[in-house]
Amino acid sequence: MTYTDNDLELMLGDIESDIIERKESFKGTAPKTVREAVCALANDLPDHQRLGVVFIGAKDDGTPSGLAISDALLRQLADIKTDGNITPPPTITVEKRILRDADMAVITVWPADSPPVKFRGRIYIRIGPRRGIASAQDERILNEKRRHRDRPFDVQPLMTAAIDDLDRPRFELEYLPSAVAPDILEANDRSIEQRLAATKMIVSTDQLVPTVLGLLIIGKTTRSFLAGAYVQFLRIEGTELDQPVVDEALIDGTVADMIRKLDEKMVAHNRTRVDFTSGSQEQRTPLYPLVALQQLTRNAILHRTYEGTNAPVRVSWYDDRIEIHSPGGPYGAVTEENFGTPGLTDYRNPNLAEAMRALGYVQKFGAGIVAARGALKKNGNPPPEFHVAQSHVLVIVRPAP
């Protein structure tokens, strides 16, 4: 469903609606309050199941403010989806429309399939025509909504697991301080079960069953329930798989454990070339820029499928290249043809993306490949090579010459 110009003009004049927000410009505090509004509309606490709208360039009474709608402004608004402040990333469209004989920017917001949605660790909701922060009861309602919708696999229950299979100290000391705003955390009016449910680590306070996300983020023995949740690392002396293996590791545990241990392996095997002759100071160039390897391996862990496969992420380090193999092909809006297009992204595991963002392993949604390409180019490496199929994605990185 989309709104016609006539629909939008009628909505502009409805000052009591809880699916509409108006802003005269996108300056001052507006970038923050618009994101709060998008978060609240995505949560759709009243369960209207209708698209919410934020008008940029409209006064409180719905009349045009005369704001110039430039391409730069539209790019700023589109960045709301991917800058990592709203998690999981909301489904929005941004467009320029002519309403009441004036240009306006219109942000259309879809109700989230997997609420609650958070802005900087806070759950915003609509309370009539204004915004507010969700109470514990509001969170419970949003969690109940999630139970009755078609949930992504990463928040499906793992019925063979129990709440005791989750590492509670790790949740309270490591994850919660990263995922929830300090003032909300200090309020401390929620039980541990309510907190686990609000962060999607369990299904709900009525069903204390760990989700896939819970086992990936704070599981005590994650592979006991998700057999493919590990990384197979090989360092091969040569350029073919049948040549001697000088280092091998099965890297498992939580997502944070896998990332940390894999980083250690990549640091240990990387080499730095030292040039004493090209200038007055020595020049040091690593064979591979670590940030590029981190972005590509973390993308593999995030975007892989954990459903219906026992295959791991594989990192095979040869003398002349590194191959990163991720089970599961492109997803949603991303296809074999447009894979790697800057700014184009979709999430098989949107809640895992939210958790990795909270833990600091994802800085900005959809920017991993862009960052990797930039780091490789700066270091003098060839661009990464992507081989995309429906069943997997293979990335090949070659050393700096």
C-alpha cells in the first residue's frame, strides 16, 4: 500500500492522528526527533497496521513551510534507515512530493514485523498525536505482537533449549549496557525475564524459551542447538586446498566469541611489508588491511543463513588470497545481479544485526562492503571479488602487490 497525493493532503490536515508527524525543516533537533517518530511509527503500538508518515516541510497545522527539498536532504532522510541508530532497521521510503502546491519530503514508515524497535536503546511509541517512551506494559504488548507475526528465523524459538542455557551474567554485564540506554537501565523496574523478552533473547515472559538470537548472543553452548554456528579457519601453505595446512581452528561460541577469536587468527597470520628505500622514512604496508577483513568476515557471520544447514562460515587463507565463504545466498531486495551495490541492503537476520550493532561490531547498516572496498583500495590491494549463488556467497581478497 502507498498513499496518493490526495491521501497525503488529507493527512496533513489531521492534527489528531497518531500515524502522522510534521516537521518544518530538518535542522536543529529535527534529525533526532524525526528518528524518534520513525521508531514510534514502526512500533505501531495501537496496531493500526497502517503506514505512518513523517512530513518534512510542513507546519504543525499542515500548511507548507516553504522548505527547499534538495537531493542532499533526501539522502539525509534515507540515511535514517541505515545509520544504525534505529534497530532493527525500519522499512521506510523517502520521496519528494508536491502537496498543497509546495514541495515536501515524505517519509513513509511500515509497521515492524518484529517489534519492539529502538532508537538509541529506547523504545518510542505514539501516544495520540505525540511521542513517548514505552512503559514495561507497552513493551509486553509489543512483544506479544511479535509472537503473532511472521517472525524472522533469528527470533524463532528453539524449543529444545531452556532459559538456563542462556548466560545471565553475560546478558546483564555485557549485552544490556550496550543495548539499552543508561536511564532506562537505571529505572530497574523490569524483571530479568522481562528484559530477556524485550531484547528478544526469549520468546516472551509467558514462554521462557530462548530464541535463535538468544543462543547466538548469550548462549552457553550455542553449537549444541545451532550446529552450523561456527567458523572454520584454515591457513594453507600454498595456493590449493590439498596443500599443507599450517593452522586450523574451529571457532565457535557466541557471535562475540567467534568475532574475537577470528580477529586474533587474522592478526596472527597477517604480514607487514617494510620498505626502507622509497623515502626518508620506512613505509609499512600490511598484506591485508585488518578493517577490510573484519568487515567481510563479520558480514559473513551476520548475513549467513542459520536455518536448514549445518555448514559453517569458512575462512581459507592461502599464500595468494583469502577466501571467505558464507552459507546462504542473497536475501530479499539483494539479488545475484545487484549484490554489493552501495546503499542496497536487506537482512535475513535483522535482529542479529541489531545485536551486533549494539555490541559495536556493526557501525552502520549496509556499509560493510563499502568500508572493505575503501580500506583495500587505500592499502593498495585489488578490489574484493564476489561470487554470488543462491546457496552461498564467496568473497576473495588478494594481497597488496
